[in-house]
Amino acid sequence: MNITLLGCGRWGSFIGWYLDKIGHKVTIWGLADAPQLIELKTTRKNNMLSFRESIEITDDLEAAVSSAEIMIISISSQALRSFVQRLAKLDIKGKKIVLCMKGIELGTGCRLTQIVEEYVPEETKVAIWVGPGHPQSFSQGIPNCMVIDSRHEELKPYLISKFSSELIRFYVGQDLIGNEIGAAAKNSIGIAAGMLDGLNLSALKGALMSRGTREISRLIKAMGGNELSAYGLCHLGDYEATLFSKYSHNRMFGETLVKGEKYGLLAEGVDTTTALCQLGEKYNVDLPICKGVADVIAGKLDAKQALTDMFERSVKSEF
């Protein structure tokens, strides 16, 4: 099967490597001036993987799209709308789109599938691929479980049959709203975890995990999803990779932030946290952890004070 990866960051390039490994014909596309693409084209390597000659690497978007039966998008979530507007000008009718990315659009509060479906033809079906795992672990042969979800029921088992292997076991998602919100929100909780690490308060991560999951479950329910999704692979199941791992960009961002250091890599949770707070206001849901993280990022609140506010709130029932 011909599959094109649109995006050549660490996750997109890994997915290309993985799908080639399990027998698909893979093309990886990126912007011509992107350092990641230049490295892939010149060395066929990045800092994690070597890419076989069977993988085509290109900056020609039209050619990459025309050959694809399935297009997997893995870019910054805040750049998705402008990218899909560009993509929609090409012949994508009848192709399948899988979003291998996590986030919520600033300002609109749109889920990523909602953004894509604004621009693509009706017969172009869209799905998400979310759940725990880092490319560094997968590339070492360490397996994990992930989720495929879509509003098109027949698309889910089809994609799972094409993507599954001993390295990644897929589950069928049953709540697109919950899986999208949960997957995006775990990055915000990851920033809070990094703040705890930076302040030598890592013992509070257990409480953060418990309360963070409950907080996001309330939002999912208010938005019309199943609150139990927050306890699944999209959110709680992804906490180990996000709240504890040395590979987590969001955890590292939170840690360096409270230490007064600069973190130069993309942390999707920064914009997602702002978007979550906007959704909390829209749906009248209290999101104290997200709000505290947002205030620290914006410089409105000292990290120690924010964490005190999170864990020393008024007495109330746990559930």
C-alpha cells in the first residue's frame, strides 16, 4: 500500500520508518528548507533512525499526495489549518487522512479532525492515531498500545489491519471527541509534571495524575464525549510517556520553565493549555491544573504559588 507521511519531525519520520518496516511503500514529505528534511535527504538518517532506500523522501507535495492511498499528517497542530487549505487545492478526493498529531486550535477550540473536515471533500475520510509511545522506545523494539478512532466506523478496522504489528497493538476507538481532547490535554498535564520535577516535588505526580485525569474527564463529558475516555490510552494511558519520560518535550518544557531556563524545542502543550482554558470557559468546566499551568507560562503566577493553589484548594469530595 502506498502511504505518504506529511511531516518529517521525530514522530512523522518514525511513522514512515515503521510503516516501511512492516511492508508498505512509504513517501516522507517535508518543507524544502526544513532542517529535518535536509538531513533525511542527505544522510538518510536522523538522531534516532536510519531510513532504507525503499523510502522516498521529497519536498514535492503534489507528487507525494498523488501517489498516496493513505496520507498521514504529523505537523504542529497550530499549523494544521493553513496546511490543509494548501492540501485541499490538490486532488485528494477519496483518499484517507490519518492525523498522527495532538492539539486543539487556539481561538476556535476546534479539534483537529474538525479543522480537516472543513476543507476536504466529503468522501475523504479522516481518522486519528493517538496513544502512548516515543520513537526512541519503539526504535529499540519496545512495544506499546495505541488507538485508531474516526467518525467513520468502517475506516477504523481497515486502518488497524494495515498498521498493526508486534511493535504496536491498536485498539478501536469509540469516542472521537474524548480521544482527541484526551490526547491533546495530556501534554498540558505533562508540563505540570515537569514543573513538579523542576521544583523537586516529583512525589506529587501521583496526585497530579489522579486529579489531572478527573479534570479532563469533566471537560470531555461537557463537550459531549465519554468521560471514561480520559482513563484510556489517549490520556491516562499516555501519562508514563509524558509525565515521566526524559524524551517528553512537554515535561522538559515545564521543568526548564520553573528553573528559569529556555527550552528550544516544540512543546505542543503550551498552546493546547491556552486552548483548553478557553474550552473550559465555553463549557463552564473548572480546569484548575490547566489554568495554573497557563498562568505560569504567561508569567502571571509563580510556579510554586500555582502548585500550592492546585494542591491546597478548598475541601471537597474526590469524585
